[in-house]
Amino acid sequence: YFIKDAPDTVDHIIRTILRVTNANVASILVVDDTESARLALTEILRVQNYRIHEASCGEEALAVLEANDNIPLVITDFHMPDIDGQELTRRIRAAYPPEQVRIIGISSSTDPYLSAALLKAGASDFIYRPFIVEEVKCRVAGNIETLSQMRRLQYMAERDFLTGMYNRRAFFDRAQPLLAQLQERSGHASLAILDIDHFKKVNDGYGHDVGDQVIQIVAKVVLKVLGRCKGLSARLGGEEFVLLLSDMSSDEAIAVCEEVRQSIAEAAIPHNQTRLRVTASIGVAVVQFAEGLDNNLNAADQMLYMAKEQGRNRVCA
Ligand code: GH3
Ligand code: MG
Ligand code: MG
Ligand code: MG
């Protein structure tokens, strides 16, 4: 939820998509209380180039998942002492959504209801032993592929392609719970809206591509300055950005915005032999928790209007 995690370039998006879609380097956690059973599976998977983690019980499996933040697939035995495969599946599901971890159940039991029990608990697939090696390979690859596609779509749905920042929808989805949490612990926050000054002139005078480049540079400045604070930022659309600054006083929020404004004014955008300069205006308002996000954004927007009225290249609060 914090800006620290946000990428600062489009390259980052491409790298992330490559990383999450590169099934060959995926990690798999194999959970079985019987060593020989684990071995039978890991031998097949190692040949397929997967990175393998092993666990001999449910508790160990949960610990391995917690210690490694990118294991997209768990293959778990059904019959295990203490926590069985169904209970483990439930616990994994309680902690990780299906777009983060997929689960394949496996069992040598002839009970035909086992697969349904596991699927209901949140597994995405089931294999009966003795298994056909080729089928195991296909199910594993299929599950990892599905997860990669889910992540890729999710990433693309919440990011703005030009800047790599969160888009408007992602901002609303994330700001609302963040504000609810803040309100619960009596925290403070400010909302700021930033709009590039006379941006039409940039487009008209230098072309749309240069305009795009200006938007990218402004996004980079916002992400860099905000990387140090708690909060959330997004490209609302066009040449407009929103900053939600949490856990700071109104004065601190204004100071952060002032730094953003100054950094933009100082940034030089190389263009032919010259360097292009742009400025931005920022409106800031203290979040009123009794009001909805829309009303709070309107309040910041009114301050932005004032900043424009007073001559642009300034922060109004
Ligand atoms: P003001 O100082 O009052 O904000 O003046 P302005 O020229 O910036 O006014 P306005 O906000 O109306 O202009 C925004 C322009 O941004 C209009 C639109 O063509 C352009 N624009 C919107 N999205 C993009 C984009 O993704 N790339 C580029 N290059 N231009 C965009
Ligand atoms: Mg067993
Ligand atoms: Mg605008
Ligand atoms: Mg503008």
C-alpha cells in the first residue's frame, strides 16, 4: 500500500510482467509427511526447472510460505498427521488469495470425495496417486500459467501504462481502506491534487510525445519524493496526479508538496538542443474522515483551483 513499492518507470512494469510470467523459474512447495512421496514429486519437478521447497507437515509448510514471498504453487498431500491437506489448504487460503498462491491436492486414497473436499477448501486442482508423470507436469505448468496470467491482468488493471503509477481505479480501491484504517487509529492524512501548468502549450508546441515525456518525468518526481513517506499516489488522468499523505500533520504534508513542486520546476526535460521546463500547481486539504473520498478530493481540487488562480507554480492549502 505504500509508495515505496511503486515502480518509477515503464521498464519496471515490463520487468515485473516478465518476472511474474516466467513460469520456468517458479518456485513450488511440496508438502508430504512421507519422504519418498516428496522425492517422487520433486524429482519430476526439478527436471522441469522449478525451484523446489519441501515441507514434511502443515506447520512447516506455512512457515516456508511466510519466509518466501514468491511461491506461486503448493502441492500438498491429503493425509498428514496434525494438519491434514484440507486444513492446510484452508489455512493457506485464509492468508493468501488465489492470485498469489495456487494449491494442488494429492492423495493415494481411493476416496472419490477427497478431491471435492480439497477443491471446496480452496485448492485449484487435485491429483490421485499413483500419478501419470505427464499429467503431473501438465497440471503444474497449467496452474502456474493461470496464476501468471491472473497477476499480469491484475497488474495491468491497476497501473497506468505511461507512468507505472497506480491508476484512478486502483487509487480509489486502495485509498478507501487506508483511510478507514487511519480513522480507526485516529491518524491524520492530507490529500493533494497536482496538475501540470499550461500543459496544452507543451503538447501544442512540442508534440504529444514530448507531452508524454513530461508526464513521465513529473510522475518520477512524485514517486521519488513520496518514496520516503507513508501514503499513496496515482495518476488520476491526463496531467493530473493525486497524493494521499498519511501519518503526517498538515504542515508536513504541505512541505512534501512544496518539495514536489520545486523538484518539478527544477527538472529539465531534454528536448533537441534545449531543455524544457514545466511547473505544476498543487492543492492540499486535510482529510475529513467524516466525509467520503469524493468530497475530500473536491476539497483538494478547490485548493488547486486557487493555486491556478493565484498564478500557478504554487501549493495552496
Ligand atoms: P492549466 O495550467 O490551467 O492546468 O492549463 P492546461 O493547459 O494544463 O489545461 P488542461 O488541464 O485543460 O490541459 C490538459 C491537457 O492534457 C489536455 C489534453 O490534451 C492533455 N493530455 C491529457 N492526457 C494526456 C496524455 O496522456 N499525454 C499527453 N501528451 N497529453 C495529454
Ligand atoms: Mg501422507
Ligand atoms: Mg488538467
Ligand atoms: Mg494542467
